Amino acid sequence: MSAIPPPYLPAYTDADPHPFIVLEGTSGIGKSTLARRLARRLHATTLHTLSTPHDAWSSAVNDRLRSLPQFAFYLSGVLHTSDRIRQARAHGPVVADRYLSSVIACHAAVHRVPVDAVTELLQPFRHYLTAPTRTYYLRCSTAALRERLATKTDVNKDDTDLLAVPDRLPRLLANFARVAEDDSSAVWLDTDDRSPEQLANWIAADLERSRA
């Protein structure tokens, strides 16, 4: 690959960074709740992959744009989030509610394209994306997921489509499994019968083990 022009290089480095933890999984599985617990436990910054200003645009993008422009929007969001992660890691740990794996798995599921095709589209931008210390892929039974979605207060179209659109849930689960296969930071974490506090304790202990 030819030299990357300076304006296209990250403005911040990952030298001696604090941990960067990602929580991945389907809508409603408990990522946001767990992120808040971990933030308190680790004194960490929390953020969502679609942070400001992208978070205000996602509904219109999903409703009005075709597949490739949608992908470009979410790619822009994760690149911007990567900038914010590098800034925050200079001061302490970072916990992200979704990151690159969700961009790949969700886009592939919604548009019914292979995970490898989405991964290939992302390849030219990998140099810009800061790598997680750990990516925890949360999973639970379908029954537990239905119960959690039923009590979710901020339900959106992605949440309702997850169970309403035929094959959306199994397709998404298969996509996350495929992405995790190639993710060197991947750790699977079963959440059935475990409270957010118990999960936060397990993750904190796992991070300690990884640094030992």
C-alpha cells in the first residue's frame, strides 16, 4: 500500500494506552447496562459507536439510503468513534457499547450480504481503527432475550425488527460468530442467570488476568 497522506492518519497514538473494552451482541442483551457498571468499576469513559453527531442521523440514513451509502455512514461513525477512543485512552480506560464488529455483523444481516464482503470493504480503513484490548461478545438464550427486550424502555426499530423480521436474529447471531472467529480480542460471555454486577466482576477479573 502506498504511503498514507498525513491528513488521513489518526491524530492521536495508541502508545501506552489504558484498556479499551468493547461490548458486542444483539440489541437488548444488556450492553448499555453492563457498560455503565463497568465504567463505575473501572473509572472508565463510556461511549457508543454512533456518537454525536452520527447518533442523530441514523434513523434517516436507515430509512432513506441504499445499502452502500448506509455502509459508508456507519463506517464514518466508527472512524469518528476511534478518534474519540484514542483521546479518552490518554486519561483512563474506555468502554464502548458496540464497535467494529457490530458494523460488520448488523450491516451484513440487514442487507443479507456475506460477512466477508463487508469485511473486505472495511479493509482500506483498518489502519485508522484502534484495536480493542478485549471484545466481550455477550450471548443469551432466545427466551432470555425476549424477556429483556420486553422490559427495554428505549425500544427502536432495530429492536423490533430483531424478532419481527424472519431470520434476522439467527442471521445476526451467525454473523457475530463469524466476526468473532477472526477477532484476536474476542471473549464469549454467557449472560443467562448472571446479573450485570456479576458480569462486570467477571470482566474486571479477566482484565486483571490479561495484564498479569
